[in-house]
Amino acid sequence: MAWGPRPRRRVGVMGGTFDPVHHGHLVAASEALESFALDEVIFVPTGEQPFKTDRDVTLAEHRYLMTVVATASNPRFTVSRLEIDRPGKTYTIDTLRELKAQMPDTDLYFITGADVLPQILTWKDADELWSLAHFIGVTRPGHELDTSGLPEAGVSLLEVPAMAISSTDCRRRVAAGKPVWYLVPDGVVQYIAKYGLYRRGSAKVDDFSRPRPRMTTRARDERSVKLPPRAVGAGK
Ligand code: ATP
Ligand code: MG
């Protein structure tokens, strides 16, 4: 075995509201892991939102737990509470600074939808961002993107195949009683059903400690019309 300095660790950071986390996020993280030879991708669910003020965001604890459920099976995916445990607004720059302080010998790769990249120039302390992390902008295959104004050395683009999935669409589907199977991981489908998230008038006010009661076996048996067991509940 050759002796020499240990290679620096390469860690991806995927910030997001994750309301809910979906397969687009997971595929993007997985592709970044592979393409940039990352050792790990840390998902960082947002706490209070600096930009998304147009809608009420689901409780951070729910979004955090859904992200944990979604990433649990991948040994290279982890979830950080850094932003949700911090009171007040958290900016990406603060998160990157803190991660860098915790892991000084690590190169950080911030993974984000490429459509967000031009916005980065307007972020707090934008100039410093480029020194803290390399930015990976994920795009839809075949989609042209204007990266003018962004430092060439600091940004890479990466095509991922599941870009059409969005949390907004998942929330709308649940509210309309449509399935989200295969758009989000199975455990997240079950988590959403357990806490009654995204149903009209439910989401953010729900007490996270109390799951919404599901129909019991007895209540089901007492219904006049009997459905075969696989047709009831949240079956696929
Ligand atoms: P919303 O619809 O509420 O805006 P979203 O689906 O965009 O949600 P976010 O939590 O806002 O999800 O996204 C977190 C990060 O993942 C952002 O950088 C976003 O650009 C990126 N992202 C979102 N959807 C996808 C997708 N389908 N494929 C790859 N990256 C995605
Ligand atoms: Mg978004």
C-alpha cells in the first residue's frame, strides 16, 4: 500500500424544504454521489424559510423524519438537523460555514436544482459561497441553462432523469386524493398517510406527536359493503 496524505473527504450537501422528499431529490443525490465520487451526501431540511413565504410549510420535524425514512437504506446518505434546530432564518451560507467548521478537511459540494443557480447570485454573502463549496446544478436531460454570471470554476451541471417530480405536485396529489406511490419512497407514502399530511386543511397545524387515527379493522368489518382486504387503506 502506498503511503501519503489521506485524500480529502468529499461531501455533498443537499438543502431543501423536502415537503415531502421525493425520488427526484434522491436520484439527484445519488447521481451527484456517483459523478463526483462523493463519500457522503448530507440532506439538510430547512428550518424557517427565508424565501418560501407564499405558503405554510409543514412542521420541520415531519419534513426531517420523512427525509430520514427516505434515506435510511442508503449508507452514504445522512440527514442533518443543523437548520431545523437553529432558531430563526437560516441561510445556505451559514449552513456551509458551519459544516466547513465541523469538517475542515472536507471538500463540500452543494447540490441544487439548476434553475435555482442564477438566484444564488442574490443570496446572502454570495461571493463567499464559492469558496466554501463547489456547486452542482442538476438539470433535466436536454435542457439548456444560462449560467452567465456564475463563476465557471465553482459550478458544474449534472443531468438527472427524474427532474419532473416536484414536492408541489406530490402535495397537490395527496390533497386531491391521488396516489404518490413511486413518486416518493414507500415509507414516505406511509408517513404521509399516518399523520394525514397534505390533506386539505391538515398539513402544518397537525400535532406531530399524534398520528391521525386510521380506520380500525373492526370499523372496517362493520361497513355494509365489504371490500377485499387489498383494496382498502393505502394499498398500492
Ligand atoms: P417545491 O415544489 O415545494 O418547490 P421541490 O420539489 O422543488 O419542492 P425542494 O425541497 O424545494 O423540492 O428542493 C430541494 C432541492 O432539490 C432544490 O435544490 C431543488 O432544485 C432540487 N430538486 C427539486 N426537485 C428535483 C428533482 N425532481 N430532481 C432533482 N432535483 C430536484
Ligand atoms: Mg423547489
